[in-house]
Amino acid sequence: MKIFLAAAIGLAATFAAPANAQNYPNQIIKVIVPFPPGGVLDAITRSITERLREKLGQAAIIENRAGANGSLGLEACAKATPDGYTICAVTIEQMITAPSLEPEQWARYKTLAPLTQMLRAGGVVYASPDLGIKTLDGLVALAKKEPGKLNYASFGRGSSPQLFFEWLRAHKGADLFHVPMRSAGDIMNELVGGRIQASYVTVGFAKPQAEAGKIVPLAVTGDSREPLLPDVPSLGELGLNFPYKGGWFALMAPPGVDEKIMNRLAGAVRELVEEADYRSKFLEPQGYVGIGNTPAEFATLLKVEMARGDELAKLVPAPNN
């Protein structure tokens, strides 16, 4: 009897999975953002979820679950029922540098499955106008002249600004002191106040600050120039092959979600980011580029990115160093 019952349950599950995928979605989709409201990842994810109803015929809501540098929210996502009704948003740093730099946090959510990248954001290296420099070479020369006297701010250990400036130290000998801070807004306030000399931020955030004369953009981090800052040279133009070409923001899912459901969600995101209205109202003004790749494409890219992240992580000093 027990053998028959187990077989019956297994058979029912076999037929139920395709049926659930075929009817998906028939309830609200929850998207966990592992940081408080108001941040960049939160704003990007909300811009996506607010429009998913048009693509899926079902609402998607945000649940902000902050803590432990985002790992608590991602852990909850990794342990959620794999039915496609709980997914989560991540930053590039949480996926490519956390395995090396934050192994305890990474262990909480390393089973997450790649769903799709929402968009890419170009980065820009900038300095305080008080330094009197206009180029990246100028910053390097100044940092070499006075080692350890200049500083740069980042969002914490392993964040994109720290990765860049530690890479610059290793490849160009630019010795700047690291000051970790909470957000791009906090960094900007400290820079305007004369306490921070340099940092790195998304192009969309940098543009109005540059136009107001609050910062001096030195270089954008990709191989080509950014449309929002056409007069700012790229690292590629300057002969610098920084492996981290810019940030991206993505969606992940608990392990075991049906492949058809994963593809349905990824396809909905791709349709959205390709819409002219969304591009003109949200992506282009911020310097973002929509992606919406398939789970398989994202998984392949993630392996490459994680290998790059491992190499960059080796340049990051141990805490308190």
C-alpha cells in the first residue's frame, strides 16, 4: 500500500508540474528586494514589477527584506517554495564578489537560480573639483605624489567603487585611502563638504551632479563612451582594461522552479525593457540599458562574471587594512 501511495503521489506530481506551469501565474508574484526602500535596486525593481501585470495578467509586489548586507532577503528567497511566486532582485556585487569576500553571507543564498538580468548601468569615476584635476591621469599623478593622503569612498567592501580603485592601485600605483559609506547620496554629501576626494557611481546619478559642477567626471568604465556623458572618455580609450565594465541588476529564483515558468518570467521582462515607452521614460534618462536575457543565457554569463569577480576580489584588502 505504501509503495502504491508513493507511486501515486509521484505520478500526480509529474502531471501537476506542467499544469501549474501552463496556468502560471494565477496569483500575486512576490519580488524580494534585499535592501530598504529608496535605493537603486529598489527603484529599478519597482519600475519592472509595476508593469509586469500588463505582460503576465497578474500583479507583482515588492517585499523589502533588508539585513546582513542583503543576504537575509536572498536567503528567504532561496528557501521559498519553487513555484514562481517568490523571486528576488540582486546586484552584481552580491553575485560576483560575495563568494570570495563574504563567504558566510554567500552561503545563505548560493543556491539561487539565475532568472534574468533586468538592465545594465554604466559607471563613471569622478573626483572633487577641489583637487583641480580634469583627467584620470591627473588623479593617478596626485595620488602617487602624496600616497595615502587622498581618499575614495565606496558602498562597502567588495562594492564597485572599491573594486575599481583597488584595481587602479594595483595597475597604476594610485594609492588612495578607502572610506566605506552607505550610499551614493551620502558620498556626494561628503564630497561636497570636502571630506571625500573621489568615487565611482552610475552614469545616471553622475550626470546632474556633473552639470551642477559638484563633481568632475574622469572616465566611464566601459570600452566606449556613454550617451549621457559624451565628453567623458572611456577606460577603453585610455588603454585601461578594467574587467568590470559596469553594474547590472538581475532577478533570481529559488532552485527548482519549472523551466517554463522561468522562461515566462524572463520573457515578460524582455518584452518590457524593449518597449519604446519604458526605454524613453525610465532607461535612457538614467543611462540604463535593458537586457532581459533567458535563464540559460544569464547562467552562462554569470559563470564568466563570477570568474572575473574572483580575480578582482584578490585585490581587496582584508577588513581593517
